[in-house]
Amino acid sequence: SDKLPVLLEAVVSRMGKAVSSSSFDIVLDRYQRHLRNVALKQRPCDLALRKSTELTRQNHFSTEEMLAVIDQVRLEDVQSEHQRLFRDAFFETLVTGHAGTAE
């Protein structure tokens, strides 16, 4: 599509913008409540599935581990994450269809 460069530019520019303090607080609070609900209010079958997943996945943090450290997450960490992401990552895109080399 001829709009792919526009979409890519919009996504990249949005990732570089600062997160407001109020938005960060709202999202952090919601995520903390979600983690507490997962840790404390689960059906036994869901708890068994979650524990099984935690035991079988290699790079997986348990809900309890995330709850233990979520209070240490700061707005500055989130704001600097996009810089680390672009510094340490390599992005490659496959475009199919009627796209020329200039696009």
C-alpha cells in the first residue's frame, strides 16, 4: 500500500513521545490491580494453568514476582525504554505487493 511509509512514520514518532505522568499512573494502577486479581482471585483450573505455564516457560515471570517489583517501576524507566529499544534492536520489514524500491 502507498500508505505504509506514513504508517511507519506515525508509529515511530508516537513511540518517541513522552508519556504523561497522569497516564503512567493510571496504567500502572490498572496493571497492579490486574496482577493482584490474578494472584488472589482465580478459579482453581486457571491457577493450575498459570502455574503450569510458569514452570514450563523459560523467560516467564510469575505474577507474584511481578507484584514484588512493580512498585519499583518509574516513569523515567518507561520514557527511556524506547531509546533502548531502538538502540539494541534491529528491525526488518517484509513488504509484499505492488511496492517499489523507493517505498
